[in-house]
Amino acid sequence: MCLGIPHEVVDVLDQDRCLIRLGGATQHCFIGLVDELKVGDWVVVHAGFAIDKISPEDAKANLELIAKYLEPIRD
């Protein structure tokens, strides 16, 4: 199973690369599959590639859902 995780674009370096952030972690990302990115956009990232833009509201909802499923199971 593959999982794409929403990240915020914090810098567009050139036509092929950007910097993305999630929480306190910043990393490089390839952006050749997504058109017209700008700082502040949210993208779904899989294996170091931005595969789609996503609205900030959808990004927040996705991250909340992911966090919910990562919580430990409590009896």
C-alpha cells in the first residue's frame, strides 16, 4: 500500500524542485508532476514527488485522519 502525505510548500527552488515542510521537518521534493506551485500551496507527496495539489482544508483533514490512525489503541 502507498500513502501520500500532505506537505506545505515553503520554497520553490526551480521548475523541478521545491522545499516542503510538515511539522518541524523540511525536505526537498520533486515537482515535475504538478503545475504552477507557489509558497504556501499544499501538495500530496509520495516517495519524494509532489503528485497533486490539495486545499489547505483537505490537507488539515487528511493529516488529522492520519494522526488518528497512528494513535495507540487503548483498552
